[in-house]
Amino acid sequence: MKKLLTIAALVGVASLSYGQGTVNFNAGASAATRIATNSAPGGPTTGAISGAAGSYYFCLFVAPTTTGTNYSLNPSLDPTAFGFSLVSSPSGPYGTNSGALGRFSGNPTGTDPLTVNGFGPSSSANFVVVGWSAAVAGADWNAFKAWYNNGAVSRAGNAGHSFVADSIQLGGGAIPAGNIFGLGAGQSPGFTLGLMVPEPSSIALVGLAAASMVIFRRRKA
């Protein structure tokens, strides 16, 4: 009997070690974790995100706890340049606004937590969230990066990133899913999607290109 209990315990440990950790990928449970926008570059917050579901998208990135959290203060919206990678999960690393003011969810069913491949239950990891308005930047990371263009956007739109959620313990099995957003130690509060506008030089170039096309067509005609 003792041998059977030992074998069962070892099997349990083995299955836990090969399982995948989980996190709760949503924000908005409290006013302190809701997502806001502003209406001027660098301006004050003017209100929570709103609109039909799909108006805004959010992408989740993960890194080992050995990755520093200084990225929280960096204006870059590309965490992959700072040691983070897109969360690998069967349901994908994306969330979208729910239609309720300031809220979004990236959990597979809205309630079930997101699986984070490569990180086991009870392990810890750092997370950061990047969000943007879908109308100008699309619904996935590649579309966003094409629009963002390292800060040289071609069309005005809202985008931003959260603080780094530091050393969040992942769940799995009987262990509750880790919470990225909150006011607890290491958690990230809500954040602002700041308005990004094209540089005046970019607008001038677009105008010049349009004028050139008009002149070319007239000459061709």
C-alpha cells in the first residue's frame, strides 16, 4: 500500500511538472484596473475605452522573472526588444474589449484562464500587455507592428502598454490562476492607451506622394 501511495505521488509530481501554467488575462474587475484613453499625445486620461467588442485589442507577452522590469518606463511599444515574447497558448495571446467601459478579456471562454505554454503550474513569470485601437492597427501583433512602425505611425490611433506584472505565480490543477491585473504586490494596474499621431514630416511626405500621383496622371492623360 505504501509503495502504491509513493507511485501515485510521483505520478502527480510528474504530471504537474509537465503541465502548463495559467493566468487570468482580463482587466476591469475594479476601477483601478480598467483601461483608459486620452485625446492628445501625452495628455491626461479622458475616459475608459468604450465601443463594441473588437474596437480594441490587447496582446500578452511573457518573460522569465530574471528579465528586468525597467521596461515599465520605456515608451517603446515592442516588448520583444526587451526580453519578452508573445505568449504561446492554444487560444492565442489576444484579448478584446467586452463592450463594458474600460474592460477587456483574453481568457478562452471569458472565465477559463489562459494557458501559458512553457511555464509550469506554480512557476512564476513576468507579463506585459500592449493594447491598441483596432480601427487603425488591426487585430493581431503583425498588423499592429506594421502600423506602429517603431513609433512612426502613418495614421492617428491609440496604443499603449501596461506596467510589467512582476513574478506572477501561474496556476494549474488545484492552484488558482495567477492575476496579472490588480493592486497587489507585482500586479499591474490599469493603463492608458495614448493617442499617437503622425509626425509633421510624415504627413508632408504623404501629401507630396499624393500630389506627385495627381501630376503623373495628368501628364499621362
